[in-house]
Amino acid sequence: MGIFNRGRSEPAPEAPAASPDVTALRQRLEETAQHPLTRISAADLSSEDARRLADALNARLDAVAAAEKEQQQFIADVSHELRTPLTVMRGSLEVALEEDRTPEEYREAMGNALLEIRHLTRLSQNLLFLARGQAGRVTLSFANVDLVRFLAEVTQNLGPAIADRELDLSLELPEEPALAFIDSDRMQQVMHNLLENAIRYTEPGGKIAVRLSRSPAEVRIEVSDTGIGIPEANLPYVFERFYRSDRARRAHPGGSGLGLSIVKWIVEAHKGQVEVASRLNEGTTFTVRLPLVV
């Protein structure tokens, strides 16, 4: 008898029947197949585990929807920023080619086109930097740097641009060294963006101040100006990509609105923070906080 039983296979155990809540979740997922970002109703589920699972799925769907919305807005913003320089270039070249022009008129048309090409080049470089940074593909080279000496050199490099604008620059630095663990090239990019903003939005005769102070835990770099200022309602958005207030666009039609986004990314990559305070027609102050090397 044992010999005959040895070759007989035992029937596979039946899978436990799915609970009504699991069945309902499966059905709702199938119903939303054509609309994958539709939230899943969970209020009528009796099981706490099923409701928790549905809430987790909805949270993931919300995150995906937010990312998709941000991507769509980014594409729209890029398209808008590209449209203006391309329109200017097309208009300049079409006018130049409509009929015979003098050499001076041809040179003017080519000069206008070249300015827009440079603008597009800066825009593409900034976009590439932000995209690489957010994807974690920007490598930073950190070293202990004396910010007193660093700021003195950076402001000296921008001295001619400040003088051309007929602005007064003051530099307030402590006597003692202030060491921070930074990537000098990227932090120079931060300072250039902040100072160029101050130069751009401050009328001739105005003032720009760069201050460095320290506490036991951090170092503070302030870049202040006496320029046009930023409306209070716009302050929460100044570090967003492509954001430029109407007031800023009127004062300086050029620019892409990416400089402050780059500043924010670089500072946060240094485990620091950047803040802004401003009053209309009185000026703006950007404050960069960085960990101090003890």
C-alpha cells in the first residue's frame, strides 16, 4: 500500500479568499485604469488596514500629480522664456533681409541677434545646472575657506560693474578669519548672482553693502541694496524658477528668473539657508547662513 501512495501528489492548498475590502480596492484600481491619478475612495472600507493602504496609495498619487503639475509648469515657463529672445532675433533678421540695408543697419541687426543668442546661452546653461543639481549630478569640491578673504576678492572682481553703475559699495568684514567648508566656485556663483541683482535693481547713486558676521555655530553673509525693493506679496516666490515680479520685469526686461533658484540650490547643498527681506523703494537684503568650521 505504501508503494502505491508514494507516487500520488497531494492537492495544492486553496488560496484564502480575498476579503471584501481587498476586492473593493482591486475593483476601484481597475476602474481608474484610464485615469491613473484619480484618488481611491476609502471612507466605506471596514478594515483599518485597508483604509491605511488606500490612504498610502492616495498619498503616492498626490505626489505623482504634484510632480506632473510642476513638470507641466516648468515646460510652460521654459517655452515662455524661449519665445521672447527667439521673437526678437527673428524680427531683427527679417527686417534686415526685407531689402538692401546699409552696413551699419546690418551690423545693428546682427548685434541685436547676438545679444539674444547670449541670453539663450545663459538660459540653457542655468537650466542644465538646475536639472543636474536636482538629479544629484553636480559634484561639489569642498574645502575650508576663509570667507573674509573670499568676500574681499569677490567684491573686488565686481568693482568695475558697480562703478559703471555709479553705485557705492561698502564691505564690512571682521578682522578674524571665518572658516567655512564650501565649494569656492559655486559660492562665488552665489555671490555673483546676489550682487548682480543688487546692481541691476539699484538706481545710480544708490548703495550696496556686503556684511559678514559670525556666531558660535554659523556665519552670515548679507548683501543689501537701496534699490526698488520687492513687494511683500512676492517675497515667498522669489526663489522659484523663472519667477520675476512685474515690478522687476519693468525695471529690467532681460533675465530669466533662474539666478535666485540657483542661489537657493547651492546654499542648501552647503547645508545652509538663504533668506530675503525687502521694503518697496527702500531696498532688499539677502542673507546666506552657512555652518561655521570650529
